[in-house]
Amino acid sequence: MEQKFPPAPPLTDLAPYLELLPPIIARKRVAYFTGGAISSKKLANDDSRSKGPLVRQMIGDSVVYPTPFFLAYLESLGVRTIVVPRL
């Protein structure tokens, strides 16, 4: 039985990164892709509490996330863009 993904979530602040990142992101590499802002342990804990990304997949023993759903999860944590004015 084939499962279908829900529609990709709309992105706001992190939408520009969708084109720059790979199509899937492994849980064990999230610290790399977020510059250390999110750890794989936090993501695993959020997954266990049903607060992680809406879609996750297993490849062998590894958990991976389709990038649009991972970015939507990051936005749900609260993203603020700060542009520093030049004097």
C-alpha cells in the first residue's frame, strides 16, 4: 500500500533555503544543516512527543525528513529574521 504525503506546508522565513538544501535531511545530520541550532536528540524527543516534522521516513535504520516538512518544523519553533541597519 502506497502512502501519500500530505501537501507541502507553506513556508515563510525559511522558503529561500528550500532550493539550497537536499531533498531529504537525515536526523543525525540536523545539527550540520541548522548550524548547531537544533540537535538530533531534540528532534528525536520532539518526534516522540508528536511535535516533530509532520512527515518522516525510514531508510534502513536512519530517520530522514523531506526538506519542506523539516523547514516547516523549524518555522514552528519560531524564526525571526533580523536585518541590522547600516549606519
